[in-house]
Amino acid sequence: MLPIDALGADGEYRTRRREVITTTAGAAVAELSVVPPLYVSRTLAAQRNVTPLPVGRRAAALSAAADVFAGGVIAGLDFEAYVGLASRISGLPIAVTRAGARGVADAVGGAFDAVRPARPVGAALDWREESPRRGGAVWARRGEVFAVHAAGNGPGVHGLWPQALALGYRVAVRPSRREPLTAHRLVHALRQAGFRPEDAVYLPTDHACADEIISSADLAMVYGGQQVVDKYATDPAVIVNGPGRAKILITADRDWRDHIDVIVDSIANLGGMACVNTTAVLYEGDPAPLAAAIARRLADIEPLPIDDERAILPTRPLDQARALAGYLATKAGGSTPLLGADQVVADLGDGHAALRPAVHLLAEPTADTLNVELPFPCAWVSPWSPAAGLEPLRRSLVVTAITGDGQLIDRLLAEPTIGNVYCGPHPTWYTAPGIPHDGFLADALMRNKGFIRDSR
């Protein structure tokens, strides 16, 4: 089995306590070192004791790391071997995994470009620049060590935290046991490219030790469900990436038939596993024909083994797949199933299953149901009217509003619980360097400090 060692301030560390990592079919493929709390606290203390690399060296190292990540042999795996293994472990289709991994490489190479849109025009990144000489602002870090509790639903989550390295933070990553390979490969690549061991560390831990990483860092970013959101809701030092609950709203002045491709793509792309996949579609009119059209398109997706390049649907161990279907059946009470929970589990043999899409029609835009998010293509379709207001749309990472109503766009942008608003037929998963995910990461990591210096 592949050894996945911790990567601390002193280099690789293979612990006595290790955890077997299996594919969704149950095959043991890797052994993950699990570090204790004392190792975590000592490692983050070592990170705190070094100063950031100069800006130029950070920029060069990030650019080089992108090439190493995408083209190197790391821990015995070339890029394609890593993609194949990560796909089999996470259950994300191989083509989606590969695209996500390439996106990570692009994001690492473009980390400096990604933080620039967040920097205020009047603030300098370095006090030595000319602009603040006679008085102005310097964009300064709020701390020195940044911790990341990563998600395991795809490689793409690891494209964000390298921005903290660009800003001079030292970063400690706790990988998800659902997919520990991407972070491991990326930290190796960063070190090979010129970052010091203290700049980026890889710390697999159990849940009991997870809080040690957060408490030892200055700032942290965590991923998880509603329980994680609730746990850290009042902690200003923790950035929480919770459920996405992305939605599409189509008003009566637009014909949904013109946009069915965007709707289906928003639901099913990325395996339906991402926080930016559409969870609910709301229509100002009779939603039944729309729901039927969505169901017809999604029903055509063939369940395939995870390593098939044509695969779209994610896989899970059979018992987990059945549990997800059972949960959906409970939550779908009172709705009309077009693709119901009874057909979700597609047994692929060898103890694992693909998760077929689900589509349910609601009689009313009930927010509690519309916000039920599951890790496969699963959508709720509901009527909407101006009388329903924004209540069904609140708590959404993305709302794609296919409408000509400018006042509605104003209201969506003004709603504090909606992260991003896409006006027109844009998929909810769409991203670009200048578009924040849920605000710019630098919004939380940096602050403006007034500064002036003498003219010499």
C-alpha cells in the first residue's frame, strides 16, 4: 500500500498510528500516518518561529510548484497515477478528478493573480513600495499561521489555500480522510519548488486532534456540514465553508426551455458533489414541465465505473449509498418524485454503487426542503412568485437568476445570506480568478494599516 506520511517542519514523519485508506469499492490502497496533538502543537510553533519568504521568492516558488504538481513524480506517483488513485478513493469520476487537479495546478500558479482583486487600490503589499511613502495604507496579515481543515469532495478545494502562502502565511493542512492525496502531493510540490518545510505542513489527524490545529493557528478555514457551521459560527478566527445550497431562479419573463442545458449542467457537473452544484430550481410559473424535462435529461446519465472516462456519477460503498438513498426518502416526504430515492443506488458490484440523479417536485418553495443538499446530482424543483420573496433563496452560496428584473437582482445582491449572484444563464459552478468563492479569502486574512515613513 502507498504510505502517506505526515509532512512536518522537520520533514516526513511516519507515525506508529496509521489508518488504512480504501477505495469506494473497499480495496485497501494506502496507509495514512495519523499525528498526535503534541506533534501538531510543536509543528505550528515551528511555523510561527520563521518569518515569511520575500515576496519575489514566494511568487517564483508558487509558479514552480504548479509545474511540479502537474508534471512531477511525487511519492512514487506521476500525475495520472495520482488522479486515478484519488478518483478511486473519493468516488469522484476520473475525468472530473483530473480536471479538478489541473485546476489546482492553475490556481497555485495564479495565486498572486487571485489575491490582487481583493487588495484595496490604495494599499501597498509591501511598505517598501513608493505609494505609502508620504502616507497611505499597507495591506498587512492578521496573523502568521493559517490552518486548513480540508474537504474531501474533490481536488479543487486545494486551489484556494495557496493564496495564503502568496500573502506570507505559513499554512498547516489537515487533509480529509476521504481524499488525502491532493494535499499531500501539493505540499510536496511546494517544498520541491522552493518553500521551506515550515511554510507548508501536512498534518493528518483524527477528529479528537482536529481542534488542536485550529487552536494553535492564528486563523483557520474549515469545511463541513451544518454542524460544523454551527460549531464555529461565533468564532471570528475561523472561516467556515459549509453547505452550498446553490439555486437557480427563473422568472416569468424568461423561457426555461432556452436554458435547460445550463440547469442540467449546474446540477450534474463535477459529479454533483460540489458545494456549487445546484440544489434547487425555482420557476415563476408551473414547474411541473420543467421538472419533467430535468428528470428526462438526468435519467439518461449511465452509471459507470469510476475509472471510465465517460463516468459522470460519483460512487460510494454500497452501504453508504443505501444510507444516502434512505435519508433522501425521508427528506422527500410530501414531494412528487420524478427520479426518486428508490432508483438512486446503482450497484456496480464489488461492494460499491454509483449514485443516480434524483429529482423531486415541490408544491411550494419550502426552504427547509430546498436546502437539503446531497453529494450527488439531486435537485428540488419548486414554483416561485414575487410574493414568496427571498426566503426560499436565502442561505445560498450561489443564486443564478435568469431574469430581466433588475430590482430582483438588487435585492439578491443586498441579501446578506447569499454569497454570489449570477445574472443570466451561467452555471452555478462557474468560477474564475476574479470571482470570489464566498468572499475573497484575503478579506479574512488581511487588513489595512495606516503607514508613513520619512523621505530618505
